[in-house]
Amino acid sequence: MKRLSIAIGLSWLSCSVLSAEEYYIDSIYGDDASVGNSPETAWSSLQAANQHAFKPGDVIYLHSGQIFDGQFRPISSGADSQPITLTSYMDGPKPVIAGHGLTRSAVFLENLSHWVIDGIEITNTGKSREAKRVGVLVFAKNIGLVQDITLRNLLVRDVNGVISKSEGGGNGIRWEVDTRNVPTKIDNLMIENCHVLRCDRDAIKGWMDPWDDLSHLSTNVVIRGNLLEDIGGDGIVPIGTERAVIEYNRVYGARQRIEGLDTKEVTQYAGPSIGIWPWSSMNTQIRFNEVWGYAGTFDGQGLDSDFNCEGTVFEYNLSADNAGGFFLICDWSKHQDSGQSIGNKNTVIRHNISFNDHLRGFVLNGPVSGVEIYENIVYNTIENTYQLIVDTPWEAGRFAESVEVRANLFYTTGLAEIYQGTWDGSGMGLWKYQKPINQETVRFSGNAYSNIVNHEEPSMQSLLKEETLTSLVERLKVDPVTRAGFNKMFNFLEDSRYYSRIKQAL
């Protein structure tokens, strides 16, 4: 018998935990009447595990290649440096927890701490779509603190929530925090090296209730090295976090369920969605990610700095071939004016690349403030006319309040446009020209353009007619830190599914 990489995955587990035990579940040859503590006396179902109070350091093994029907819902917590672990044994494919849509989530960790779930396949496909359906749900309610949850090497697939955002959607992996009665947060949540496939509506997403209370934000949330494919709506959305880190993730093909819907249905039913964006969060770090192939223009961008956030930093990310464009920076003035939202403050967008995103570059939507956009590259050879920067209102006619755009490289073979726009009435997230952008609130300096008219700024530069991604990146590698960052970014992109397309532009 060979356990799958247990020595590696649990190398940090203290050998001094003499009370820790091992439990085995074998859906073919097991028996729930057995004691479960050896392969020969394995349980047969998740229900046996759900009724057992595991101790710190215990490990639960699911037999590889087998299907385990129902919900995994443990009842006890591990301890500091002694997590309880769910993983697999024997060589073979990942064991499958199949929820069949019978419960909201196939895996449910409710008010539990110190857990590791590693190397499991998880599905939750019901006979029909159902709102708020989830693959893995980490839930913290009125408990004060939930800590040390690791979700690693999971395949979470085929979760058929509803496509409608307003009706409740659904998620592959989700965490929720309810602080309405007792101040509560999650500390140290790791979602790492997971594959989220064909999940609706969203892939990885958080939630905080109430969403407008930023006094109990979850800390040390890290979402790293995940692959997201064929997602119905949003990709990665940290909500209710302080200093979350979102890095080295790949998003390939999202917002994929709008085909066949008319304009009104897409707007009112499917709703807007974007690759990676924080909401009701502080000081989020979003770096070294790639987002490809978003469908639809409402919103449809690769990246977004959303409202009720401050101090968000985007750096060394690639946005490519997204129908709605590169970047949205937005602030819903309605909630800011009511006192529910702090607005969108002090976003930093630097050293990112937009590679042949469609339609537009940056959309400033609402009274965003303190935004810095510098040393980014927009490379676009596919649009005859490209809405490079559009400043638009989000209700009440309020445009961007303070944005600095400096030292960016804007290479477009088509004509680049910069303007202040208004909603064009199509309902698909498009804006029509109203007048020149207000350069007192959106300040430009030292940017370089290849093809633009009717725009002037201090220290404005020109790009060559024939530029490559390599030549543009070399222009920005002026200091060791930036050079190291771009080198790290391209090392990451060498493993991209679409690297051959990138390589053609180098």
C-alpha cells in the first residue's frame, strides 16, 4: 500500500502528537459498523466520519479512485500545529465526494478551525440548477474566530448553481463570515493549487454579512496557484478581507453561459462579472495572475478594483483576449453617499500587461479617488478603434475624482481614444463619447502612445510603429526591482496554456 504524497503534504505535522489517529473510508469494501482505524476496518461512507469527533492531528483517508456520495460535514476542530486532515490513500485518481445537489455544499466546514483538505475531487451537481449551490463551503458565524483552513490540490467541478447573480449564483469554493451578532472573522485561509472546472456562477469567492462593516475583516487569506476553467461568472473575488494575497492563478474562459441570451437577459439576469476583483476589502495584493477569454462586455474585463475598498495593489498581471477589455476601476456613489461604503480609494495599478483585450483599456466608473495607474503596457493589434481610457459616471453623474496616469506604454495599431463618456443605452456596459476627459481630475504625464489624436499631456512620448512586447517591457525595466518583477511574471507565463500566442508578440 502506498499513501499519496502524505509524507510531503503532512511533513509539518508534529511526530510528538501520540494521540493522533488514522481513519480510512472505503466505499466498496468498508463497513460503517467497523472502527475505521485501518484499511482492513475501514468505514464505507462519509456519514460515519460526520458522526465522529476527530481529535487534533487525526488524518482521514478516502480510498483513491472511489466515489463517496453525500456531504462531508465534520463536527470537530484540530488545534494549533495539529490540524485534522482529509486526504487520500492508495495510488490512483483522486477520490470523489459527490454531493449530487442534495445539500447546499458537498464539503461543509462550519465554525471549525485547523483543517486541511488535500487531494480530493469534489462535485455538487443537482438535477436542476439551484441558487447558492457550492462545492466547498467554509462558514464562520458568531463564533469570534475561525482559523487555519487549508484547501489544497482539490478538483472542484460541475457545481450547477444558477447563472443569475441577483438570484444567488453559486460557487466552486466559497467562504462566508456572519458577524451580525458576534464579531467574527477567518484568519489564515489558504486556497492553493486547486482546479475549479465548470462551476456556476463563480469559481472562488468570499462573503461577509453585513458587507458594509469593515471592522472585522478576515486576515491572512491567500489564494495561490489555482487553475479556473469554464466558469459561468466571476473568477476570484475576495470579499471581507484585510491584506489578502491573490497570486499565480490562471483564469481560462469565464462568463461562459450567456450565449443565446438577449441584451436584456444578460444585463438583468446573468449580470456583470470580471476575472479577479476585491470588494469590501482593504489592502488586497493581486499579482502574477493571468486572465484569458472573458465573454461579454458587461463587464467582461480581466481585472477590477471595486468599491468599498482601499489600498488595492495590482501588479504583474496579464489580461488577454477578454471581450470587455482590460481594467475596470469603479465606485458606486449611491453607497458612498449613504455611508455604507468607503468608496474606492488609493488603488495602485502598475506593471500589468493587457494583451489584445477587446474594445477598451481602462474604464473609470464613478467617483474613484487616489488611483495611480503607472508603468503598465497596453498592447493591442486587433481593434481598429480602441477605447483606451473612458471616464464614466455610476449614477448621479459623478465622474472620477482623482486619478494619475503616468509613464504607461500604450501601443495600439488602431486609433486610441481617451474621453469622458455616458451610457449608450444598450445595457451591455458600453459608453459613448460625451466630451474630452477632464484632465484636472484625471491627470496624464509621460505616457507613450503609438496612435492617438486630440490628446496632449506633459512629457508625452511616441512609440515606434513596430513594437513588440519585448521592446515595450525593456522600456520599463529601468530598475532592478521592476526588472525582477517582469522576469518573474514571464517565468510564470511560460507555463500558460496560451504562451504560444504571447511568444508571437515577443
